[in-house]
Amino acid sequence: MIGDLPLPPADLIARFADARVRALVLLGSFARGDAGPWSDLDVVRFVGADDDGAAAVTHLIADRLAVFSTVTPAQVARWFTEPEEAVKVIVGLRLYALTARLIAPSLTSDDAPLIARTAERIATTIGA
């Protein structure tokens, strides 16, 4: 739960959100409320400009590993335009990719080639 964070939310925001950051998003076991004694803190920083992106950085906060990833507007746009990027971040698409791979070969409509190519790209990306 939020109360179990190694720092109060306001302190996390003050420490890790600067003028470039549009949002901080808590993920993983802390977000689900089932963090254990060895759980790390997973946070995504959504920034407002593409040149504000940086590799993931780690910190030690109150004896917990904290991993901060940065996401740019261009990355978010790719989630909605490139199937292989969407599958990496939208868990529900993984199931769709597996289902579409089974169904797509049997399609006969005019759009079947597009659907089949998209399903194949998604399935290939996730190693299905």
C-alpha cells in the first residue's frame, strides 16, 4: 500500500520530480499493495519533452532499491502506433497477440493480410 512506501509520496515527488516531469507513476508490488521485505520500488517518470529522456537510474532509499525509468512523449506515441512497442508496455496485448496468431491464418476478408502481418509482428516481438 502507499503507506508502506520507503518515503512518503510527497517526499518522493519532491526528490524525483523536477520541472521536466509531468507525472510519476508507481508500478510493481508497491502499486499492487503486496510489497515484501525484498521488494524494489519501481517508478516511471513521464517527461514533457523528447530530449528529457534518460536511461533508468537506481537509488537506495531506506534500504530499498528504487528503479526510476523515464518515458518521453515520443515513446508514448510509439505505444499507440507500433505494435512491437505496445506489447512491451500493455500487458493485455500479449494475450491478444497469442490469440491473433491462432486466428489470423484463417481470415479470408480483404483486411486479413494487414491483420495477419500485425498479429505476426506482435507475436514475434513477444516470442510467441
